[in-house]
Amino acid sequence: MNSVVKDVSDSFKKSIVVDVKSGDTVRVHQMIKEGAKERVQVFEGLVIRVKNRNSQTSSILVRRQTGGIGVEKSYLLHSPLVTKIEVMKRGKVRRNYLTYMRSLRGKKARLTSQDFDKNAVNDVRDIEAEKAEHELKIAQEAEHAKIETEKVAEQAKEDAKAQAVLDAHKANETSAE
């Protein structure tokens, strides 16, 4: 029974996830739905905590200072709404949960940066997700083209009606004279 639950849970996991650690400055791209529209929102900040690293429920807590006010957001790494995570800087820390960063301001809130290969860390390509995204894009383009052709056909019908009305007026004018 336990293996069945694990198999189902693993089917929803992303095949590859960026290796994020506490102390990293990351840029998280998240899909936001507003009514019928979808857009990607980017949130950049410091990773304060990484939870359940190898699990389906692995998550990160990202903190950002905006206008002197600290904003924290938690992201599930395997969520389909999180489209991309980029590691911008890697800080040198010796803890997993950086609670002390909440009380620091200004220069004291800086971490010593570590050298790392930015391209190697961020080069995570999920072929299946890219394929699904490409198919979705093609479907949207096809739907858009269909709507455009319907608009053109409707416009042609309206032009034909207008031309018929003009012809009828001309015929009435010539018969009246």
C-alpha cells in the first residue's frame, strides 16, 4: 500500500529541480491566474529555509526587503505553478534556518558570497515540461488563428450586406427617375 502511495506521489514530482540551499539569492518565477488571464510573477529574495529537500513536499522560504518591510513567501519546488527558479548568488552560511536574518538591516544583512558555476546550477531542463509548454503555445496560436478567421469571415459577411444595401439603393434611385 505504501509503495502505491509513493508511486502516485512520485508521478506528480518534477523530474529535475534546481539545487537550492539556504543563503542563496534566488529569482522564483510563479504562474499567477487573474480571471481568465495568466501571467508570470517574479519574486527575488534570500532563501531563509529549505524544507524536505528530497520529498514531494520540498519547499523553500524566500525573504525580500521591500520599502523597509520584510516580505516572506513559501514556494513548493514541485508545484506546477512554479515555472522556474534561478540561483543568482550563493551565500556562505552554516545553518539551514536563517531566522537571525529577520532582525538584521542594511549592511549587517549581507552574506559572504561563494563562488559557484551559475550556468551549471541553473541549467535544469525538464524536457517533458518544455514539450507541454510548446504544445500549449501551439494550441493557443491555433485558437487565436481560428478566432481571427472567424472575425474575417464575419467582416466579409457584413461587407457583403453593406454592398447589397448600397446596390438596392442605387436600383431604387434609378427606377424612381
